[in-house]
Amino acid sequence: MAFQITLSPQGISFAVEEGEAILDAALNQGISLSYGCRNGACGACKAQILSGEISYPEDPIAHSDEDEVQNNAYLCFARAESDLEIKAEVIQETSEIEVKTLPCRVHKLEQLADDVMYIALKLPSTERIQFLPGQYIDILLEDGQHRSFSLANPPHHDEFLELHVRHVDGGKFTDKVFAHMKQMDILRVEGPHGSFFFHEESSRPIIFMAGGTGFAPIKSIIEHLLAEKITVPIHLYWGVRTESDLYMNDLAKQWAEENPNITYIPVLSEVEENDNKWNGRKGFVHQAICDDFDDLSNFDIYTCGPPIMIKSGEKAFKEKGMDSSHFFFDSFDYAVQL
């Protein structure tokens, strides 16, 4: 049995089969709804149910009492129990990009930090993956599972796909990366995916907030902006635990030194107040932004990293006047890498 889904205000309709995730049905029919992790943790696919009934096979991780009050649904988990009218964001800019499944070879491995590996993947000589800066690819595992990683290279440098892989203890894929992976190994990738990308139409100043390897998609966007010679003010905040976690600190410093419109501020969360070895900012990265800006109403804010950082930032930034339509995020739930 199929149900009819109507998206408001766009008036777009599509069918979803009984038991099929609403997000899956939309994507399979070429409708690019906003999404991120696809496991109910990040909230990027959250939409408001205007009419009709849904159910979940299990409660999404991010589901809250506030969602119940506002009749919000996580479309990556939600199943239709009737025809539905949904208020949801449709990403028009990705609709013409072909999602490909391709083999690739490991061209280069470089350990950038104790728990971060740089991987450069080489596609077949006749193939390229077109993507928007900020999007990600899936590594397809032999048992049918997948692992998602943001592309750190900009779209104009697509000979190699650059990934920054954080090691998760016990991770099926990341354990292999750090213990066994070598040059010339063959992988299968699928992409591009994701509704997090740079919005070219805006001329507002930009704040980037990266947490850990959330630096990867931010790097892709900034290198795209540099190539396009976009000169709006750019403020890059990179939050990590310790100084050694700033695995491309020299590159970020170079952007700021060579481009007067770029400001770079690293923030460490696990530095003792009396530690004289670190002269930079300390504490939570979202708080550093709030300390530096009294009014965020005229900024575009792009943020990537752990869910708690994004949720804390969103709440704090709204209190500083941020327009929610100018807030773009990609939530990295490292637990799904296990």
C-alpha cells in the first residue's frame, strides 16, 4: 500500500510505500530533502507534519518533547501511516548532480594526528564525482554497510577525493584504516550525498564553526571561496580538545595570513587555565563566537562537528539574533562509525 506525501509550500508530491522511510522515498524519486546522518541523530531531516499520521520503527536519537509539541518528524526514520502534508526544505541545487557508485584506489595515507588519518582516493581515469563544497561520500563496506565522510577537497580539485578519517575505537572501518589500510587498496564509494553545502546566492559575512574533523567540509568550502575570489568577511572558528588536534593548523593560519578577509580562531576545550603553553582561546567554540559577536542577525553560519556542539551553538546563536534560515549544519555522530 502506498501513501501520498505532499510537500508544503512547494506543492511537490511523491509516493511512499508502507514501511518505507519517507526520506528514502523522496531521495529515490529525485526529491532532495534536507538530511545529514540518516540515523536520527543530527536532526537535519526534521520536518513539520501539517496533516496525517506517522510512526517510527524505533525512537530517533534526537527526538525530544519539543518535537512532540511542534509535531516534528525525523524523515529518515518516519514511516507514513496515512497520506501526509509536510512542511520541509527541498534542496534545489543538488537535484542535477548525479550520484555515482565507483571503485577507487587508496592513493595516499598520512596520519595527521593521533586519531586522524588523511586519505586521498583515486577514481578511475575516466570518472569524476561532481559535488558541491560541503557534501560527503559513502564508503561501501563488503557487508552492505556504509561509512560517511565529508569531502575535504574543493570541487575544482577532484582528481583525488580527500577524506579526514577520525579513529573510533572498535570501529569496523576506522580500525582497518589505522591498522591495515595501505596504498593501492581498492574501495567502493558512492556519492555525493548531503544537503550541507555552500550557498552561492548569499553575500552576507560568514562564520564557520568546525569541531574536530568537522574541519574537512569547511576546508572544502573555504578553498572553493578562495578559488572563486569571494571576498566577504570570513571568520573561521575551529574547536578541538588539545593543540595536537589542530591537525591542519598551519593551513588555516596560512589562509588568514594571505587573505585579509579571513580571520582564524582556534579554540581548545581541554586546556587548564594556568597552562602557559597555549596562548590562544580556551573553552567551548560556540561560546567564543558569542563572546566576539553581539549581533549575529546578518551572518551566514556554517557548522560541522559533534551534535552537542551544533545544538549548543544553535541555541546560543539564536539568542544573539541569528536567523535560523541562515544556519547550515552537518552533524557528525561518530558513534555510527562503530
